[in-house]
Amino acid sequence: MFLLTLFIVTYSTLIYLYLHMKTHMRTKFLLIDNALVILVASLVQIVIPIDVVYKYLLTLMLIPIFVFINIHIRFWRSPKRNISKDMTDIVSPADGRIIYIHRLDEEGKLESNKRGNVSELSEIAKTDLSPKPCWQIGINMTPFDVHKNCSPIEGTIIFSKHYDGKFLSLKNQQAVSENERHTYVIENDIMRVAMVQIASKRVRRIDSYVKQGDHVDKGAWLGMIRFGSQVDVFLPLDSELCVKIGQQVFAGSVVLAKTIK
């Protein structure tokens, strides 16, 4: 019983250390998780009498269960982040890795791109709310990343529109145009920034915590993509970029760019 519990606690700790390195997770989650792990492992072994061989089989059964629990807890968390107070700083709206950075001039199309699959963001491209000319940054999220997304600047939400989509895989040629998405345009006295949340396959929901006309603080949670995988953000062209392709970023705490007043 002791050896099995020790094994599971060690496994849980290793998962935590990896996620701490990747997401800056707080230490309290290690203590909470391991307390739950010890409790569950002890109850299972009390209820089910097992010999040495069966212990190994039970361990193999428990591993995917604890993997799921660890990922699920991290997926739904709302971490506290240190937000820049500088009004010219534009922070990342999502946790994840930067997959592209594009420069869009006035003639450039306002569109999202996923591995070469391109689709026009018609909900804002055909209005006078387009942020062009601008920089476009694509952020890809994994199941280990926080899936709540925040406002990259302080300002008023002047546009908020949801597109239901058809729930196709992002590997599909029409993925970005057909998948569920939600688009925001946020404006203040200095700049206008747009962001698009794009859901993954079979996702039925992108939750929005705010509505058009609301004033939001920088770093305030705007909504959550349930099992989604991408956020695109459109920044003023006069911004000085502070990130590069391939970089891991964190919602609210990493500055994507600084805008000239």
C-alpha cells in the first residue's frame, strides 16, 4: 500500500513540476493535489484487496485517471498574474506558443491562419472597426495551458460577436472559418486592439464573461474556450513588438508589444 501511494504521489509531483515550469503554477496546487492523491489512493487500496501483481495492474489503471485529473484542474484554473500598469503595454490575451507574426497594411486581408489554412474574419473585416494597419500575432494553446483569455489592454469593448461554426477539426482546410469563434474589439484613448478566440473540433462552446459596451481592465478575463486551441490578436502597426515566433507566453503577464503614444 505504501509503495503504490508513494509511486502515485511521485508521479503527481513530477506532473506538477513540469506544469510549474510551463505555466508558473502556484505551489499550493502541489499541496492540494498530493493531499487528494494520497486520499484517493488509500481509499482504493482499502476497498480493493490486492496482491503484488494486482498492484502493478491497478497502478497502470490509475495513471491515465490521474493524468486526466491533473490536466483538467490546470485547464480550468484562473491564475493570478502580475499585470503591467503601463498604458502603452499590450499583454498577451492567452497562454500558449506564438505560431506566427504578420504585418498587415491597409490593403492586407484581415484573416486567421492555421498551418496554411486561411480564412477572412468577415465579422470585423467588413466594418469600420478593423484595426488595420496592424500586427497580427497567432497564439496556439495546448491542454496544459490556461484556457481562459484576458483583455490585452484596458478599454471599452466596442465590438463583441460570436460565430457558432460547424465544429470541424483545425486540421481541416476550412477549419478557421468553420470552427466556433468569438471576436472582440477593444479601444481606449491610445489604441484599438482586436482579438479572436478560435475553438477546436467538436467544441460546442466559447464562454464570454463580458458584453459590448463594458469597460475592462487590462488582464481581466474576457472568456474561455472549452478545449480550444488558438487566439489571434491584432495590434497597432506603430507598436514595438516584444515577442518572437516560437516563444511561450502567458495571459496578462507577458507583454506582446509597446505602443507609441
